[in-house]
Amino acid sequence: MQGKFTKDSAEFKMFGDFFNLCKEFWGVEESREYWESIVNKTDEFIKKYETDTKGFSKRLGYALLCQQEKIYYDTHQASQKGQDKEKKGVNDKITTKKKQGQ
């Protein structure tokens, strides 16, 4: 079974850089700077290894971007649902008071 790569191979270096990229951007932020930075650095990562890894760096880079985007939207939607529930609760109280003539 061949399947191993050496420490001087492009794949070994790519995985190290990918790990560092993940560490740098794992905590999702809402800021424009965060998203511009993760897109730019992911693009650099992809270009650095794309030829040597037959496009594998592109798939890894896109996977990271998709994951971070999913975390952002899941968090944002959960936050929005909480706000919607809070608004609904307030609206229900107002409606109840109106019905009671208060």
C-alpha cells in the first residue's frame, strides 16, 4: 500500500497550512474585515497548492469557507429566532391586554 506522503511533499505542507488557516479563522465573526480576510487567505492557500495537489487545495479551501458560512448563518438564524420569540411574547402580552380592555 503506497498511500503515505513525506514531510517534504506538497500534501504534507498543504495540510499544515490548512490547519493554520482553520486555527486563524475558526471563531466566526460578523465583520466585513473577517470575511474579506478569510476569502483572501483561502484564495492564497488554494493558489499555492492547486497545481501540486490536483485541485485538492481548492476543495479544502471551499470546505472551510462553507463551514464558516454555515456556522455564521446557523448562529444568526438562532439569534433571530430568539428575537422573534421575544417579539412574539411581547406582542401576545399586548394583544391580551387589549382584549382585557387594559
